[in-house]
Amino acid sequence: MKVKWIRGNHRISFNRPDVWFGIGQRGTGKSSFLEHVGCNYIEESNACICDLFGSRDGEGLAWLRSPYAKEKKILLLKGENVDVDAPCDVKQVDKLRVKDFEDYDVVISSSPLYTSIDQEFIYAARVTDLLYKRLHYKRLVNMICREAANFYYSRLKVSDNQVFAKSQMIYLIREARHMGLALELDTLKFTSIDLDIRILCDYTYFKGQGYLGLPDDLTFLYGFFDPNFVRDMHPSEFIILSRKGTIGVGWFPEVPWHKQERENLLKILDITVEPNEGLIEGEDYGSYKTVGDKEHMRMVEAVAPKKLRALRGLDSEKKSYRGIAGELGHSPSTVTMHVSKHDSAVEQHGYCPVCRRAGGVLYQDKIKGGG
């Protein structure tokens, strides 16, 4: 990456947990830029890359054909009810541990490895929550979030309301540097992301803005750059602003292994993804227990509203979240998460696949507000 500073002077360091925020139209090289920044973090600070969000066609999987695939350890994250065969390690997200970010060099959460977009977003929130348990760190984690709105949606999937989801996202970004998290976000439109989030960014970069141009509060940049350049930059070019007010224009080399349009990376990389409808059992790891299908069903049925329970012929007594959590050996927040997960699945698909596999009678019913 080469940058010519037009106002002020600044040295970009890839040894710091900075927040990068990019804006540009589709096809302007935003994703390639994110990957290039990630490569710099690997080379300069031996950071672990966590490619958390990408397009539905699995562009994050392109790391598996990068030069790092031969010399680094790569881990693919997958959802439940999916069997994945790949030329690297694969782990279900709810079995991911903080230590994995020390043991692996690239951790990829890719959309094709989940049964639905909802499942991907819920598990992405699990990954970010896990990273924020790092009270100290020896190694930077460079998280790549290819569409900033996805970060917000993932918080919304595990939150009770939009205000809380937004406040969570702001908190996570504000605290990122304390957890050794270098965060990369991009979006199509500057105003798609709230001002409270934008002001937390250490670097804001602009790719081709197309007919939208620069937002009103940044039109002063036309005093430094020709509007035609701002509208139609080459994918290798960018404008960059630092938090300290420096302004620059830059160039970066094309990432040769970046996913191209129409490519089927699953086929090229010899990755097979098959649905698995087998009953999943919970596992006890000592300090942490996973929730099996039967436990999920019991959580959902135990806290269901009385009218719904009577309608579906459930004879046992309704329990509180704390009550069923204690009975099963989990926390009340785990019960809350699984009820939300159940309702999201019913809303999205018309049924909860976990409850259906486990033989639950409420597999088509929403629990919250259900009666």
C-alpha cells in the first residue's frame, strides 16, 4: 500500500488494533482492499485474520487459495446441521474457543457453510462475543466485516430491540482496541452507518463513489480531489482520512487470489457442504456445555406461554427461564438465546429445524408473544 499525504503526514501501522471503515459502490475494489489490509496485518504483526462476513457466494473462502494457505493454519467455521469436508480444519461455531485465535492464523466464517443467513448472523454474534472475552492479548485479531450493516444485523439477532443492538455495536467497536481487535468494515453508502460509529474509526477510506458523490459533511474533499476522480476511481485507488485529520490518496496492488465473479469457490477448493438432519447431542467441555437438540426443545417448551402450551397439549408446568436453566445446567442467558434462535427460525422458515428434529410439538410456533 502506498499513500501520498496531501494534508498532514501520517504513518500507517499494522501493529495496532485500529478500526478501518470503507465506503464505495459495488465493483470498486472494497473487498480486495480489506484483504490487502489483512495481508499487511499478517506480514507486519503476525495477526490472526477473522473473515467474519462476506457475500452469499463465499468470497471469504478465497483465503484458502492465497499464499497463506500453504504456510499458515486455517480454520473454517460452520453452522449446526451441516457437514463440511474441506482441505483444512473445520469447527462448529459454538465449539470455537478464544485459544483458537492463537492457534490458527486465518479463521473464516463463510455464508455457504450455514443453513440460513439467520443462522450465520446469530453465530457471528457468538464469534464477536467470544473475542470480547479476551481481557488481555498477545496477538492481534484482524476482523474483516465486508458489509458493516451485517455487523449490526448480527447484534440485532441476539438483542431484544434495535436500540440495544445499536448500543452493543457501538460498545464493541469502542472497546475493540482493548481486546486487540483490528476491525475492518465497509459499506455502500456513508450514511448507512450511524455517526456514533463512524467517529470511532481510525481510518476512513473512499473508493469510487459513483453518482452519489461525497456526503454533504465531506464535500470539502472536492477542494483536494477532482470530482471525476472521486466518482470513478480505479479499483486499485482510494482516498483516505485518518482520525487525526490527515488526508491522503493511495494505491494498492491487486489481490491475485481474490474471488472473481461467476467463480464457484466450493468446487474450485474441493469443499463439500451437505445438510445433516441427525439429532445433535450436547457436549460437556468442563467450563462450557453445548446445547443439544433435546435440550433446546425442552427450553422452548418449558418457557412457552400457558395458552400455547394448552393448545399444543403440553402437560408439564410452565417454568421460568432461570428454572429450566438450572434444571438443564445452563445459564438463563443461554435459554434466552435459544428461544430467540427458535423464534427467528420460525419467522424465517416457518419452522424450527432443531425442534422438528427433536420431535417437539412447538416447532412451528413462536414463543415470545405467543399467548
